[in-house]
Amino acid sequence: HHENEIAQSEACNGVPFARYWMHNGYITVDKVKMSKSLGNFFTVRDIRKVYSGDFIRFFLLSGHYRSPIDFSDELMHASKQGYDRIATAIETLEFLTKNGTDEPMQGEAEKIASLDKFRDRFIEVMDDDLNTADAISVIFEMVSEINVAVKGGASKSYAAEALKRIDELTEV
């Protein structure tokens, strides 16, 4: 049916309709398909009263786009903990870029270079059918490594380099 949609839309509008087609999974609420008739329907505007837009995007990206997304308070809470873990690491690095030591830490160059493996793995999983769930797992692994490196403080230069690398991935 996509060919018909393309033909009709392009004939009507005179411009290409779409370059990519993606089928996504249903949104469920406590494992039941969301629908107005079941009374378990709500809008993003409703959710935004409780959660930030960035967090909602994070929650949705935590699963594969073709899989059903189950919405529940329990899952939102668990996802919020993960989101906060990443946000806290970024805040810590931002703090250390201003307040860290001027002296490089021992093995700093190697620790910075070791963060590049996360970028490579992130790209690899995203190239695998837009696997955002695994991409987020890679970010969690990176955050763990950064947290170990900055435990007890870090140099401004390490914090700046680590922040640059984590920002590159989280901004995707």
C-alpha cells in the first residue's frame, strides 16, 4: 500500500512524499493497547505535566521503535532513574570543567582515548536498524567508566574531553 500512498501524494503535491518508511509498535498502558474506547488514552500534553520532554523522548528511545512500548508508572520511574544517572554524570563533568584540578590525572590520556570505543559501539548499534535501546546501554557503560575515572575528582581537561564525548552521543 505504500506505493499507492506515494503515487497519490506525489501526484497531488508534485514533490517526493517520503524517503523512508518506518513501522512502529503500539503504545500500551499496563500491557493493554492504548485506545479511547478502553479509557486508557492520554496525550503527550498530559504526560508533559509530569515529565519533561527530554525524559519522554528518552523513555520512548529506550525500546526498539518496532516493538510495543508499554507505558506504566513503574516503567516510567525505572526509566527516570536511568535518565537521571546520565544527567548527573553530565552535571558532574560540567562542574569539573570549572572546578577540577589543573593538573592532569594519572593515565589521563589513556582514559580519554578509552572513551572513543563507546562512540564506535554507539554508531554500530544505531546502524543496526536504529537500535536506540542498545545505544542507550552504550551510553550507560560510558557513564560508568567516566564515574570511575572522576571518583574523588578529576582534571578540568579530562572532564572537558569526557563531556565532549558524552555530549556527542546524547545529543543524537
